[in-house]
Amino acid sequence: MPRTAFFHDEKCLWHVGQMHAGSLPVGGWVQPPSSGGLAESPDSKRRLKSLMDVSGLSARLDLRSAPPLSEEDLLRVHSKPYLAEFARLSAGTGGFVGDNASFGKGSYEYARISAGLVSAAVEAVLAGEVENAYALSRPPGHHCLPDQAMGFCFLANIALAVELAITRHGLAKVAVLDWDVHHGNGTEAIFYERGDVMTISLHQERCFPPTSGSAADRGRGKGEGHNLNIPLLPGGGHAAYVDALERLVLPTLERYRPDLIVIASGYDASGLDPLARMQLHSESYRWMMQQMLRLAGDVCGERLVVAHEGGYSESYVPFCGHALIEALSGERTEVVDPVLDFIRLQQPSERFVAFQRTLIDEQARALGLA
């Protein structure tokens, strides 16, 4: 049997947002682009699955789908008025339910499917059906708040899955590691006063949302010390993530020793992404996944789930995601990243790397990790 389950549903690719050109709303002085302008396009995800199919990787995985998450389960995180308004607009022509969160007809159901994929992936791992799992979830979820959508996110996919897992399986400690290039403010907010969920976010400093993600935000009340933000300088590249994982993330999780690790895997830190400037490449994602698999084997019986978040380069997300899923599944195909060498040439200078490392080491010392 394959060790990795892959959860996907074609309907998730049918979600559409209203016209939006990157970070600039179309209209006024902003001319609509010929592509339609939706940054959170289905094509990056569709092309990832297509690459997996033609490489033979899909055939080596346990391919599954899942039903939509029920309203009862959605209410574990989201408010009833918010869900009702989202459903009402979705039944018509769509609309807006938050900041940078437009959608078309039917997106409430598509979002419920996306959330269902993540919850089913967690359940499959906790039930011992597979060693680990990947959910190709769309729309993404890590910016979504209990009563407001934000940044292409309409339901808090990972938070919903974590709440359900805690209820069904009595987990005492869960860790959520978010390496999407944008701050996981929604996940942070939902668990900010909780001690049973450790939230960690690596992100480009002040990218989105520009007012959140400070290293000083450590949680409140019972959650004090259970939120860790690692803001990285733009352009930090592969070395910044190596240093952040080795000096901050891995020691924190080794100390916390969760029962389950869920990774919010955005690919928008890549060198070709239009919405950020972090310069990662496909081998960065492979390396990060390998480190997390090793850690999961040490602290939580290998129980690890990956949920797809952002990533807006239609040409490069497939190669980054494919490398990560190869690492997750222990498989290797003949796929070759066509721009890997070029992005490696674009990595920052040693002086930049040393400066970023100094900032990471300062944070490690403040946390008692160095």
C-alpha cells in the first residue's frame, strides 16, 4: 500500500473569484489584464496534479476524495451569521465576504469540499490508514477568520480539521506549521488563546497582511508561548528557510512534542511567484519536507498532514509541489525542474545570508533555543 494519501476533488478547481490583478483591484486606473487577473487561479493546482499524473507519481499514491464538511463541523470555528451570508451570496452570483475575498456562484460548496479534504486527510492519518497525507485544497484557508474571509481564504481549512481531530481523537497537543509566504493570521487568531495548539508561521515580513506576523506576538492567556512568528526579510532565499527551520522551528517542535503536525504548504515563497519575493526553489520544498518527516518520526509517530495553501506561479508551483510530494511519499520520478539552476544563481549574497542569520539567532536566544 502507498504510504501517502492524496486528497483532491475537481470541484475545488471550479471556484472562481471576481476580477483581481495581483494586489491591485481591477477598475479605476487599473486596466484589466488579458488573463482575467485572478491571482488565486485554479491553474497552478491543476498543473500540479497534471504533472503528477504524467510523471507517474499519482499512480504511487493512495488517491482519494472526501465529502464536504458539514455545517455542524464548520460551526466549530466559524460563526453562524458568517456562514449564512457566504451561503446566501454563493447561491446567487457570488460577491464579497471579506478583504481580498471575492467569489462566484457555488463557491460556498466548493469551500466546504476544500475543508472536507483537509479534515479527511487528518482523519486518514490518525486512523492509521496511511502514514501521511496531502490535501490539494482550494480555496485555501490560513487567512480566514471565524467571521470574515480574507486573502482568497473563505473557510479555515486547517483550523477546522484540527478542531475536529481534537474532538474525535482527544489529542492533547497539535502543531500547525505554516510556510506559506504570507502570515497565517487566521490560524493564529483562532488558536491565539489556546495551549493545545502550537501555531508557527514563516513568512515574508509585512507582505500580507502587512500589519500582522510580528515575532512579538506569542499568544495570550493559556496560549502564551504557543504562537511563533518568524518574519523573514524579502529575498532571503533557501538559506533563510534552512536557518529558520534548524534554529527555530525544529527546536520548538522538539520541545513541544505534538501528537500531530499539520503543515500549511504555500508555494508562494518560490522565485517565480508574483505576490512575494523570497526566492525559494523546488529543492527548498523537498528539503523542508524531509526535515519535517524526520521530526514527525521523532515526536509524533510520523503523523503528518500537508494542506495546500497559496502559490501563484502557474508554471512553477507544479515543480515545487511535485518535489515536496515526492519527499512526502518517499518516491522519486524522472521530473527535472527546468529553472532550478537559474533560481540557485539568484540566491542572496553571503553578507545578506549572514545578516538574516543574525536576526534568526537573536530570536532563538530570546526563546531560549540557542
